[in-house]
Amino acid sequence: MRAAILIGLVVWLTGCGGASLIKAEDPPAFDNAVAGAQVSQHWQARVGADTPPGYRLEPALFDDRVFAAAADGRVMAFEADTGERVWRQSLDASITGAVGVGEDGVAVGTADAQVILMDASSGEVQWRRGVSSEVLAPPAVGQGSVVVRTGDGGVFALDAESGQQRWLYRRNVPALSLRGHSSPVLVNGGVVAGFDNGRLSALDLDTGDPAWEATVAVPEGRSDLERMIDIDADPTVAGGDLFAGAYQGRLAGIALADGQIAWTRDVSVLGGLAVDDNYIYATDAQGYIWALDRRNGASVWRLDALEGVSLTAPRRYRDGLIVAGSDGYLNWIGRRDGELQARHAIGNARLSAPPLVDEDQIVILDRRGRLQAISIEPNN
């Protein structure tokens, strides 16, 4: 009977379209050539083995070095301009959320509910601290703290020097949610965290007391699947503005000072967000890329050409955006008009980590653990 129920549930989920939205197994067909641009590879390195689904391993840049981690426990630091390896650390743990870097510390979260901090200069382990559940997103490091979100709805603030727990804030986890969660975002004297119930909390960094809470999305529908409204994309802060989006929910512009919602749009945010002086950019669950006026949420453009591809958060690159996809391609998009200007095949592996932009250089980590730095030059 249990087997029959399980098979029925899988069929039902597939029929509802959940699998196609998240896995994006059938990406659209494109010409493989990069149109109107030249791609140069500066360096590449091997970080580790294949990344299991649900793990969020992203490179980070700090003090002219690139830091990256692999699921098998390897953490490495490279010179950003040459790719020369500075150090390598092998941890006896399965890394599930990485890497967070700041204030000369490199933090990772593990499948067995540990947070590990290493020295950014040498890779030496400074401390390990147990938390209540697995950590599926990079920790936030700064202001003397290491802050992590856990899979059971907890936010832990740990002292960066000793690893001692300062406080714990927790929200209830819905019966059904996407595997994964957003990273906490440090702001001046506080931290902003999103939860699987569509709510956003701003917490005092010293005490963990809520400064305010905002509802980004409200669950709708009859089934648990239809009512999933996870905030899995990292909230984004620009000046006094905060932007956050929920899966099967809304994208919202929020005042950072008091949590007042200025505007909302019905966008099922899944990949992530980026912002500039005028616009907020979002990748959604269908593979669409949106540009909205950051003042009022008005539509500027929407790119539909990548529908069916699971996209990462967009990143600003020169006068455009770059977005990586589950089809293994890096896409270059015009910020003003939303035109798909170039596509480049990074390799034969899926991409789920957002590109890292270091001046004119793009650093990308694929799901097979290959790290490389490239640049894109438009043809004149």
C-alpha cells in the first residue's frame, strides 16, 4: 500500500508540473555559437567531485582571492587573477552550504548540522559548532558574527572568534517545501532572513530580537504543493531598499528601516535577484528573466527565450547581465532591452551556482566541481 501511495504521489506531482519547473530537464534548443562576442578563458581548476542535488555550493571573492568548496569536504583558495591555488583544506564532512567569506574567515555548513570556520589566509580550521539541522546555503560572515539558516527553520548567530552561539531565532517549517533555503543577509547592526512560510524577518544582530517582520507571500491552493511559498532566493539590499521574492508567490520591494512593503508583483522567484540604480532583476521558476522598476515594480522587460531552463540569480557584468543555466550555458543579456546577446557553453555539466564577477572576469563553478575564470568581449 505504501508503495502504491508513493507511486501515486510521484505521478500527481509530475502532473502538477512541479518537477518540470524545478528540474528543467528539457531546455530549449539554441545555436551553440556565441553571437557577437568572443570568450577567453583565463584559468581553470578542479575543486571537487559532483555536487548532489539540493546542495548550494557557490564561489566567493574576498581580498583578491576566490574561495570554493566541494561536497566531499574540500575547500580551496585561489588567486583571483591567475588561478594559482593558495591553500587547500580537506574537512571530514559533507559540505552542503558554502562558501561564506568575510573578516578573514571562510565558513561552510554541512549535512550533519555543523558550521565550520577557517582562516581565509591559511585555511586552518578555527572552530566547529553544531547547529540544529543541515545548512543548505552559504553562511553570512561579518560584523564579528557567522550567521546561518538551518533546514528546520532556525537562524543561528555564532561568535566569529569563538564559535559560541549568541542567539537562535526559529520559524515553523511547512509540511512541504522546496529542498534548500536562502542565505541570511547581513545589514548594519542586523540580519535579514527569509523562511519557507513566505515571511521575512529582520533581526537585531546582538540579541536576535525581531526588528520587524514582513509577509512576502501568502499560501494559496488546496494542496501542500500548491501552497509552497518558500523564500529560497537570497534577499537583496540596495541602499535603504530591500527586495525579496517567494516561489509561487510575489516579488516585493520593502523599506529596510521598518519592513513596510512598497510594492509587490506576481513573480514566482526561484533563481535569484540582482539590482542596480534603476531596476530589480529576477529569475523565476519558469526560466523567465524579469526587469522591474525598483521604485514601483513596474515591468520594464521580460525575457522568455530561456523558458524551461533552471536559471541562477543574475549578476551585473559591464552593461549587461549574466545568468547561468541548468543546460550548462552562460547567458549574456542586455540590461536595457532584455535582449539575449550571447550564449557560451561552459562545459558538459549543469550550472546552479550564480556567476561571480571580478571586474572584467567571470568566475563560474559547475556541478562537477570545475572552477574557471573567463571574460566576454563584444565583437566590434
